[in-house]
Amino acid sequence: MYPDLSYLFHDLIGTQPDNGLAMFKTFGFFLAIAFLASAMVFHIELKRKAKEGFYTPVKVRITTGLPATRSEIISNALAGLIIGGKGLYAYQHYADFRHDPASVILSLKMNWIGGIIGAALLGGFTYLDGQKRKKDNPEIKDLLVFPHDRISEMTVAAAVGGILGAKIFDLFDNWEDFLADPIGALTSGGGLAFLGGLILGFIAVVYYIWRNKIPFLPTADAVAPALVTGYGVGRIGCQLSGDGDWGIINTNPKPEWMSFLPDWMWSYQYPHHVLNSPNTDPVRSVPIDGCTWDYCMQLGQPVFPTPFYEIVMMAGIFAILWALRTRIKVTGMLFFIYLCLIAAERFLIEKIRVNVSHEVLGINLTQAEIISILLFVTGLAGAGWLWKNRTSG
């Protein structure tokens, strides 16, 4: 496993773990890549749909030659406060930051002298840069803006909503741990529920497109393959880091039809997993003999590598959606097909995953299974409604 990038580069080029790359956690790295990859696919689809006439450009009036506004100076000064304060604190407490960057980034820990210097530098630069751009006669320009021109704003909305959703849904699944240590649970870099991130991230984007009067159904079709991309790339981070999102114990012999595949694709003990604790489900972790690195634990028994299975299934779902996107002529239908596929995938994978279950009408279901059922029903209802309106018209 690669709990941080120093472990990855150790395998690639032979450098030793515990170097400067140790502060970059593998899961967080792939989470960032997931948002970027998702944004790229979303941009491609939005641009294609704009060419097909689904969107009418919006006229946006901008004024050039103005000095920096007070809000720009203040917001950049605040950014400098955070970057300078937390950057210097991380440097002074490098050992703690290297092991758990989120405990510093998401907390109130910071060096206030570094923060004040950072605020002064970035705020001052914003002011001076604005004075440099200032013109005696500012120019007013009208620009035509399509939805794909707003992709950066929608990506930020999805990222903020996604991270909050992932954390909030995980807290519901681990409510007792949250009550025992609220601050620790909120600031921990672990504990992220992917479906929660998917749902709140999507809601954040829906709110953005509603506020900017962007048509929903063609945009929903465009976002479907993008969401699959982000989910799949994110699961690569889960698998490579060993973040605890693995399956149930699997001590069964590898099936004959998988004989040509590596053993870890059937069962795996996740050596050097990022949790680095003996308290892991479904089996306690044990020390790795002879290991002298920072992350020296592995599962006591092998489990199903469910993140890897989800990567494969996401690749399959993406291929289906990508093939259908130009063939389906009913606007919005691709999105509801996506809901059905993603719900069925997650419901099936939950059968061999470790998760907290809840009793619903006398049936034990995990949070993901409950959400999957709701998503599948929504997908069927939405597809049926679109088909009915199409045929009746």
C-alpha cells in the first residue's frame, strides 16, 4: 500500500519513505485528481451539448481597468492568513503534519505571526496589482458565456459539497465516535462516505445551475459520465492507500477462472495501510515483521479488495454511458440510466463490504444500500416519466 506518495516513489524509483513527499497523502492526492478528471469530462460534454444547441449563451458584462475591490483585497488577505499561518505551523510541527495533514489544515492550529505576514503579503500584492491594472477610462465589454465556460465554478461547488457530504454521511454512520470526540471526528482526514459526497456534490451543482438558469436535463446528462469518472478515480485512492474501504474476510481459495490474475485481486491484507492501527474491521491489523517505516500494519486476515472491484465496475459503467450519450435522443434519459447503474453497482458491492448496518422495517441495511435503493427507484421513475412524455407527445 501507499499511505503517502513517498511509499509510491519508493516502489517506482527506490527512494526511501519518510521524505518530503510523506506529507502528500495518497488518498487526498487521488481525491484531487478525481475532481479534475470529473471536471474535464463534464467540460467536454457541456461543450458538445452547446454545439448541438441545448444551451443559449448568457451575456455577461465585465469592466476592465478597475482597481482591486475591497472584497478582493480582504479575501486574498484571508487566504494569505491561512496559507502563511498554517504553512509555518506545518513547518514547525512537521512530524505531526506529515502523519495527519488534515488535523492541521481543518483545525484552528496556526502560527499567527506567519499568518499576519501572509495576509499582508497577499493582500498587499492584490492591491498593488489592481493599481497596476487601473485605467483612467475603464472599458466595458459584453461576453457570451456558455455553461462549459463556468466549469471552474461548478467544480468548486461540487468539491465543497462533495467533501462536506462525504464527511457528514460518515458521521451518521459513526455517530458514537463523533459524540465521543466531535473535534477529532470533524478534523480527521479519514472517514469519508463516497455516496454522501456524490449526493451533496450533485446537489451543490444543481443549485448552481438553477441559480444561473442553466437547463437541468441536458446538464444532468452531461454530468453523468463525469460523476462516474470522479468516483472511479477516487476509488483508486482508496485501493492504493488502504483507507479501510475494503471488504469482508475472504479466506476462500481463488477461483479457477481467476487463476491468471494476481492473488491480490481476489484477497488482500493491505500491508502498510494508511489507517496504521490495530483497530480495523473486519479483522484487527497486526505488525509487519521487520518493518521500520511509519506505516507497519497489515490486516490479520485477507479481505475482498472491494475498491479495486469498484474501479473495474466504474470503468464498465463509464464505457456504457459514453457509448449511449450520442445514441439516446431523449434528453435526461442518460442521467436516469446512470442512477440505475450506479445504484445497482453499489448495492451489489455492499454484499462483500464492511459497513455499519441500520434496521429498516425489520431488515438490516447499510447506509449505502438504503441510498442505492432510493437512487434506483428514482432512476426508474425518472426514466419512465421521460419515456411516457416522449411517447405521448
